Amino acid sequence: MKLYSTNHQSPDVDLAEAVFRGLPPDNGLYMPTEFKPLPSSFWDNVQNLSLQEIAFEIAHALIGEDVPTEDLRQLINRAIDFEAPIVKVEENTYCLELFHGPSMAFKDFGARFMAALMSYFLQKSQKQIHILVATSGDTGGAVAQGFYKTPNIDVTILYPSGKVSDIQEKQLTTLGENVRALEVSGTFDDCQKLVKQAFLDKDLTSKFDLASANSINIARLIPQAFYYVSTYAQLKKSGADLPVVISVPSGNFGNLSAGIIAWRLGMPIKKFIATTNVNNVVPTYLESGIYEPISPSLSTISNAMDVGNPSNFPRMKALLDNDLEKMKELVAGYYYNDDATRAAMKDVYERTGYVMCPHTAVAYLGLKSYTNTLNEPVSGVFLSTAHYAKFLDVVEEVVGKQDIPQRLSDLLSLEKQATPISTNFADFKAWLMENL
């Protein structure tokens, strides 16, 4: 697999270099030089395949030249050892539940696959690498779980102080061992900026082998395509033969980019919905053609989507040939404020008994807004990217008392271990030079 930089100012690299480097030297994003659609025989039979079998076929098509077949199969089975079921909520409306992994968030797909892939490459070199990752909530917990006690890998997680839920904070600050947390006095965008600056700093990169576990890393993106194809397979197996529409709650836009990768591989789909909270940079771009980052990002109850300058947007554009009209053909954009989000959570719960976290509710709203414009029935899918209990304060305020899974409730009694840090890069650099 060869990968290029979206800024086109750095040489092409192989998969291992892209995974460990994270960002190209020109501050672009790594992207595969080509996508070969999976054969029609795969799509004809996809409803008979398990999630793990689908994951193997996609990974083999993308990185089969870099990882031998049997090694890749073992890597997939070790990393993707949980399911991603679709649940019917209303007529022709399904929720894709992506919270059945260890940290109960969709980020488990990327974090566990990336940890397994890095471990595979490190077996040969035995070098020590240091992962830097910024999180708006769920990435931190998934990366902490995915890389916990992984040999030859240390992890430093940056998160915005006061802007993640209590359970999210405990997930990323209580493991210890090779996982450390920095509590940044700013927004997610500040955390992300610090990480990007670190990868471009010659003093740091000459002294340490740094890698990223954010969705800016291509190894995070590839496995997210697995569950989009699995969604199509599950719909097909259920007998649903309507055109497919998928609404993605979007912040940094890695998730939607992965969906577009699945489309590039041949997955039939009528429309993707880019649904955001009031950090509506991409929906506004789809409407006006003008890309205007929001700085600082706005705080909402769907905090994992509080991203004012989505890092993966260049990938999303590259996947669609940097063509706005092509993007508008495949992607529709909607955004909602907190009042609309709460109203949707309450309405769906009272009518169906289904509990949605704020992010899931945003995706539901986007799906309904789009399907209400159609004159034909479709199979509508909205993504649930995290278990509602990770946002319990908001959920219970809206729909009343709810049960908490044991694995999450156990976290609340653990002691947080995090180092406060400013948004100043010099302070962050000094901490890294002293502590890595």
C-alpha cells in the first residue's frame, strides 16, 4: 500500500511509515494512492459474512501487500472481537450500535486495530514508540484501552479540562502503566493543535519516535470502514432492499471519511448525512461552498463533536476529488442545537423506549431531516458512537434514571491521575522532553 500526503509536498510512503509517522512532514494527511473496488462476488455474498470476515476482506484489499494473509486474519480476529449490530428503532429506521467494544465507543475499532497493527510491525524492530493523542472524549478511552500494557508503546493523551464527561475522564486517567493523561486548559482544538505541533517539531522528532492515534492516523481510519460494510450486509440479510441512507454524528470527520472509503470500495449507498451540533463548519460548507473554521469551538451537550476545525476534512475532500459538487451528490449536511438534541432524545425514548446519547440524537435528527425531503422509502441508519451511560448526566436529565453497565460504573470509584497543562506549546514540549 502506497500513501500520499493531501498537501502533495512530501514523498509517498509505505503503510508502516505512514502508521508510525502519523502526519507527513508537509502537515498534510496520508491517503492511499488508489482504491480498488471489491469484486461483485463479495457484494453479492456480503450478507452471509460475519463482521470479522468483512473486516478481513476490506483490510486485505487495502493492506494485503503489507501484512501476509494469515497474519492479517489473526490481527483482525484479535482486534475486532466484538459486534456492531443494527437495531430497528422505527419503521425503516435503524441504529447502528458501535458501543459494544471495551471502552463502549466506536473508537474501539480504530484503536484496537491500530494497536494490533503497530505491535505487528514493532515485533521486527523492537524500538520504543511514544503515541500522542488528542481527545474530545471517546478517543482517549479507546486508545487507553487499546494500547494498555502493549509492549514497546507509551501513550500520552491530551484532553480539554472540564469538557469531557466524568466517565470519559475516568476511562483515560485511571489505567496508569504505559498510559498517561494531560488535562489541557482549553478546547479539543487546542489539544489537537499541540499534538500536531509536536509532530512537526524537529527537536522532538529527532529525539523520540512519535506516533499518533488520532483519526489523523490512517490506521485509525481503515477499520472504521468495516462497520459501514457490515451495516449494508445486515440490512441485506434482513431483507431490506431499499436504498441506504446513513447519518453520521460528526466532529473531526474521520468517521464519515471512513464511510466514504467504504463507498469507494463499492458499497452501494444513496446518501451520507454529515450531521453536527452548532460547530457546523462542514454543513455550512456544503450549503455555501465556503469553509470557515470556528475558533474556539462551541461547547455543547454532544461534546465529542465540539470541533471547530475538523482535521479529517482534507481527507473527505480528497476522497471526492476535491470536487464540491461531487461531495454534495453523496453527502448532505445538517446541524442542531442542544434544545433540538434534547427534544429528540425525549421524543424517541417516549415513543420507542430507545435511549440515545446526545451524539446519537444529533445523528437521528439529521437522518429524519433528510428522509423527510424524499419521495421514496429508504433504509435509514443513524450511528450511535457511544453508550448513553457515558453521558449519564445529560441523558438522565432528559429521560430519567437509567442503568449503567458494570464496566462503566466501576470506573467512578477510581482515582483520576492527570497532569494539568496550558495551551502553550513551549510548556507541552518541555513536559515531553522531561517525561518521555
